[in-house]
Amino acid sequence: MAKISMELIQQLRERTSMGMMDCKKALEETGGDIEKSVEILRKKGVKVAAKRGDNATSAGLIHAYIHPGATIGVLIELNCETDFVARNSQFLQFASDLGMHIAAINPQFLSPEDVSAEFLEKEKEIMTAQLIAEGKKPDFITKIIEGKVTKLYSEVCLLQQKFVKDDKFTVDEVLKDLVGKVGENIKIRRFSRFQIGL
């Protein structure tokens, strides 16, 4: 097994914010390959998130984000398990980044489960009318609508949206990664976006 330098461990730690021992183990496992180590640590974060998913989240914070120009503002309630994590710099940074994301991307719902039946039916009617106008066969319309609804969720649901600071990941993936880093369950409870004139 190759000896892993402190410099390499520190470099991985800066990229992932994971603990020194986790970084060292990942680097040892990959023979010092930073990219593969990042992937291992991300997977570990998802596993931690899955284990902690049912833990009560009775602590947290309300974060206010005002976009430059002061014409858009966002309020977010983020919940976690302890006050210790609620004061953690990574948790606070996520709250700020999430506020910026909501201001920029304007999600209408938190998750697909929160999409109102009325909104969904109206969107499906519009999609169906468009597909009929395009001459699509009725047999295919249902399958096409399923795909379009999935795409719609990625546009209107916060957790399904591509994260504004790194569009390789969804907001949900970034959240799970944070859960893995801090070792506590974290939930986005609710949010409100305010815009001048709307």
C-alpha cells in the first residue's frame, strides 16, 4: 500500500470537507487517486444520509437571503438534529447557497410530493393538447406525458433542480452530501420567495 502524504489528504479534505481519517482511508483505497476518492466519499455521504433519514430534526434555523439589488428575497427553514450542526459553517453556507439558488431559479414546490394535483392536471392538459397538435398517436401520448412530467418536476421542484452553484448535482444530492459531511439528518422544511412587483 502506497504511503499517502498529508498534502494529498489535505487537498482531498479541502475538496470534500470530510474528516482527515475518512480522506486518508479513501486515498489508501484508491492508491492516491483524488477523483476516485471524491467519488468514494460522496457515496459514503449518501449512505450516511440514508441511515439518518428518519432521525428527528427538531433544531435548525430560519435563513434570510436578499439578492443583490434588494428586489428578491428568500426565507428558508432548514432543520437538523442538534444546535451544534445548526451553527456549523457548512450548514450556514448551504443555507446561504440555497437562498441564492431559490432567488435565481424560482422553484414553486419543495418536492414532487408537494406538487398540487390541480397544477399537475393543468400542465398535463397543456402537454396533451401540444402532443395532439403535433400529430402524436394516442397510444404514445401517455408514455410521452410521463417523461414530460419527470422533466417538469426537475424544473419546478427545489429538490429535483440542478444546483445553481454546481449543475452536475441536484439540490437533493448536495443536501445528502452535506448530511454525510456533518453526520446528522438535515431537511429543507419550507421556503418562500418574494419578488418586487409579483
